[in-house]
Amino acid sequence: MNSAKIHQIILSVLSNEATDAERHALEAWLEESEANRKEYRRIKQLYLISTSSPQSIEVDVDNAWKRVHQQTIIKKRRSILKAWVGYAAMFIVLSSIGWQYYQERITVKETMPVDISAYEEPTLLLDNGEKIALNSKSFSMQQKDVLIKNKAANSLTYQSGNIDEEKLVQNNHLIIPKGKTYQLVLSDGTCIRLNSETELVYPTHFTGDKREVTLSGEGYFEVAKNAQKPFIVKTNGVDVQVLGTSFNVSCYRTDKTVCTTLIEGSVSILPHNGTPRLITPSEQCVYNKEDEKMTVNEVDTELFTSWINGEYIFKDIPLEEIMNKLQRWYDFSVTYQDESLKNRHFSFVIDRTIGIDRLLEIINYTSDVKLERIGNSINIKRQRRAE
């Protein structure tokens, strides 16, 4: 991909005007090399500088950015060349402002994609690049105007002091690996339960007229009410917007859908391309990433939130879907002797602390399907019954 094209896509993503195809293209480009990721960080840093509050700037950036905006974001779909000219203009704006002045003010560090499989414990990534393993040890630390406390019982809490609204926000990145769950309390009092193989990017404190976090994986949210600041969960496909409510969002990168299940209150599902949809308690909105369509159905919410109580509840669920969910908790790969076995349906309730061997025994005992484990591999085949 040439430089002009990728810079056009980056500006589209940063301005929240990108299509899903552009977002996927950027993700693929970022995974190609560290040089690409470094270039992206540099461009985003420039973008943040150019769009920072004019009240905290001693020079006239507002008019300069308007000129850049007209040459880049507004006209980006008309001409790749003009988008590149706009990108170059950002450097001109930056030079006129003074790099050193802004370098001292920048507190946001871009969070890049990570390999969750490389982590064995829930881990907090700070904006300065520091990695903190959240194991059984309790600790507290000060990050600017926010006190961060880690409790031994898998819980991280942010407590805000006197916040300087003019400071750019620091983002933290919480990683929950396979087989783990974690609880997070944000600075506004919102409580979030995070399932295994999940990432959450969030600010240490909220400023402005909205509260935004970015989720990849699965999370159960109990949002603190604030009518003046809607709470927005950004995912790959849709944004979930609320004022104060309880809901579950499942948006793993490998899944074809984003599922939002509402427990109480109301939420608005905003697809990146399409019309917003409001759902009410006991409804689930399923957004298909491939055809960009949404469906809403009434569901038994317990089936989709039981994980926060340490249980798995499966009710007439295809075996393939069951195994996909269990793989996020246990470490194994799956092979099927017969593809038709993937569609066999099962219903059972298990405790998430149960060992994998015991779990396989339960499934084997209650069906004619044989799940045989050899090391970290599970072979699924038809079970021969004694005559």
C-alpha cells in the first residue's frame, strides 16, 4: 500500500469517519512491521496536537487546523492526493506551534495491538510503556491526578482527585489472558467485569462531554449514571451508547458478530455504517460484521451473563459454539472427525473451576459424541456404544 493511501486511511480512522474496510486495512498494515506502527503513532500524535483544546494553546491553532481539516478529512474521498497534502499541512501547523511546547503537554500514548497469548496474568499497560502484572499482590500507585489501587481479589480501582480538565487524557490498556477474569472500577464509578482473552482501553479519568472506552473481547458493564456524559463502548463494528445501565458486550476479533445483551436500562447501538438501534431490557442486538446488518431478539439474559458468576450455562447450543467458548478458558485445540458433529446441540451448566477432563467426562456421558483429549488437543468423534 502506498504512503498516500495509508495516510488517507489513518486520517479517516482518527477522525472516526473510516469504513470497516479501511479499519481492517489499517489493522493489517500495523501488523506488518514495527516501522508501520511507529509511523502510525507519530501521525496520531500530530493529530492529537492539532485537535487539542484551543483554550490551552498560546497560539492560534484553531484556524490552522480548520484549513488542514478541509484539505484532509472533508475532501479525503475526493482525492488521495489532497489527503496527502493535508497530511503534510499537519507538519506545517506543528512547526508553527513549536514541537517542544507540545511535547511537554502530550500525555496520551497510543495503545497498539498486543498478542494476548503472550500473557499469563492480567496485565496493566501504562501510557509510558510500563507493564504491571496484576497477580495476587495488592498495591496502589499515583498516575497524575488519579490513584490506582489493585486488590488481591482480581479488582482494579481508579479514584480521581482534583482533575485538570485542560490536560490531555492518559489511556491505560488492561489485558485479560486465557483462563482469567477481572473486575475494573473506573474513575466515574462504572464497574466492568472482563472475561478471558479480552482487552480494554480506557482513560484514567473522563473529561469532556462523553465517556469512551474501547473493548475487544467480552465485558459486563454496570455504568454509573451521568445524564450529561453518555458512556460509549467502542467495538469493531458498532458503538454501544448508554447513560447508566447494565449490559453485556461480546466482540471478540475472531467472531463474525458483536452481541450486546441488555439487563436493565436502555442502550443505543450505533453501527459504524448504518442506522442506530435502541434496545430494551432482555433484548439482544446482534451485529453481523460481514453484511453489516443488525437483528434484535428477546433472550434469556442469564445465558449470556452467567460467566460473571463463575458459570457456563449452555441451552441447546451447537457443539462448535460451545467449544469455541471453552477454548477461551481452557488451553486446547479441536479437531472434528465428522463436520456434522459441530452442529450437535447440548444443554448443561458447569462451574468454571471444573477441570477440563471432568468437563469432557460430562459431555461424553450425556451423549453419543466422544471428546478425547491427547495433550492440548481434543479430538471429537462419534462414540460407539456397547451392543
